[in-house]
Amino acid sequence: MRKIILSVSILLSCTSLLKAQESSATKVFEYRPAPGQFINLLPAYANGDNEQTICNKCLEAFKTTQLVSLGGFGGYIVVGFDHSIINVPGEYDFKIDANAMDGPYGISSEPGIVLVSVDSNRNGLPDDEWYELKGSEYNNPQSIKNYTVTYTKPDRNDEDIKWIDNKGESGVIQYMGSQGHKQAHYPLWISERTLTFTGTRLPDNAVKISSNPEKWKQVAYAYGYADNKPNNTDGAKFKIDWAVNEKGETVSLDKIDFIKIYTAVNQQCGWLGELSTEILSIDDLHPTATSIHSYDLNSEIDYRDGNLTVTSKRECTLEIYNLQGILLKSERIGQGKSTLPLLLPKGIYLIRTEETSRKLTIN
């Protein structure tokens, strides 16, 4: 009879055994911008482009440090990685570089709300629950939750784009051809005549400080938003611990797999045009981390007569690798005790679940 003891004192990094992980986003699942002066420019639209080719262009832009514009309120992008981003307590977990920068009138902030999701169903797609990262304006009474805007495609590409919202207000995304942006401001690869977005509208943050000449000051919020503070500050970094559910309740996430960002302000600023979140890159700040959780010191994994018995606190996928990084076993196990048929010779193995990676020694 052989017994396997799960060691909580020795951690193995998956990256020491497996393929090195990219710190940056490796997949753009969806890019659906609202109209804006940089749409069809960042990235550039070409005849024949569709949703997939535009997503590919967004990913290429991130790889080559070029901006991607989300347009006016509600426009969004959804990205994923070749690994999970681990929640490391007390640390910032990922970074979103954008084009917020210090200027003579303050920071040019165009804030976007950030949401995260876990691939709970393990299908590799961002179709599970989303959690908003609770930024500084989450409880601001002037923030409007469940705010909906519908944009209508104009008859000509050089016209203003009209919008209406669910509060009885209306307005336009101004055509900014006079500022050199002569392309269509409505996303040309989208066939629908209207675009509707719902989210939280943050209070207007741009203030007109002079009329002659016209000058605007875009005031940055304290924390928690993309394209809100310069890239060389902690204001461009985010913590998974900020995640809340639809009720505003804090949720405990060991890791995340997907990130969504959308423009969260609906404001037109004269010759500057609409406030629109732009994104330069999205990066995991600790891509070699594998887990921040430990198991009960008395927990044991028993190996008897060719059977591996595992006790888990929740349903998860169990994977076992040898030291060469070869996957020996992958199986979904339920909460409680599970027994798996498995013949293992003496040696050292890596057991990996959705929560952690640990060293296993068979004596």
C-alpha cells in the first residue's frame, strides 16, 4: 500500500514544467465599439472586414502597442489569456495601459469600467457571470446604473450620429471631420442600423474651463477605471479583490480568465469630441503565479490499489502532470471525496486544480 501526502509547504510553478505563459492578452473575443471619432481608425477598417477580422486587428494592435478605441458610452472589448490571472492578496493583479496622461489642465481621463469573469464551465469562452470591479465612483449617487443608450446609423458617413437613452435624453456623437477624422464614425463592419448598450454611466468628468480659446479639463477618478490615470502609476492597475456581483456584494475570486472594458461616460466635449475609452494593452502582473490558496494541513490524497482518492471542497477539474510536463490525467471531480483509477509509479508529480498547483510525491 502506498500513500500520497499532499504537501502544503512546497509549491511548484506550472510554468517550470509547462509552456511559458504570455503576460499579455492572447485573445480578443469581442470588440463592439460605440460610435466615435476614432472608430474605423483604431484599428483601421478595410473593405471586407467582419467581426472576426476586426478582433484580430485589435489583438495585433495590443501586440504592437497601438491604441484600440471603444467609442462613446457602452462600447466594449472582451479579452482572454492563455492562462488564468491569479488573485494575489494585497497585490495589484493586472494592468491596463491606455492614453490617459498628465497635461497642462490635469489628466486626460476617459474612464472605462472594468469587469472580470471566471471560466467556470471550462469551455474557454466568456459566457459565465461577469463581475464589475468596484471603482471609486461605484456608490456615487450621480452614477447611473442600468443606463441604456441606443445609437442610430446616419444616412451618410459625414453626419452626426444620434442617440437616445432610457432617461428620456437624446444627443449626438459629433462628426469630427473638421479635426481630421473624416472616416465614418459608426463601425462599418456592423450591419445593424442601431447599436444599444447598457451599463453604469459615471458622472461627466470633463469640465470646460475656457471658451475663448476653448479648453477642457478631464478630471480623473480616484481609482478603479481604465484610461483614467497615467500608465506609470498605480491608477492603471487593478485588483481582483474589487470584484462585486450584480447586487454590489463583494465576491471572492481565486482567479479570473476574461476581462471586459467599456466606456463609462456619455459626454461630448466641443472640439475634443466625445469622451471615449482607448486601450493600449492588458497585462497580467504576475503571470508565473499558480495559486494563493492552501489546503488543510491534515488533508490527504490516498493512493491504494491503483486508485487515487481526492477530497475537494468544491467541484473542479483535476489534472496530473509528470516532471516532463506531460498531462497524465484530466478529470472533472465533484465536491467531497472522489476516487479515480490511476496507475502511477514512484516519483514526483504535479497535481493541478482550478485553485492551485501542488507537488505530489509517491513513495
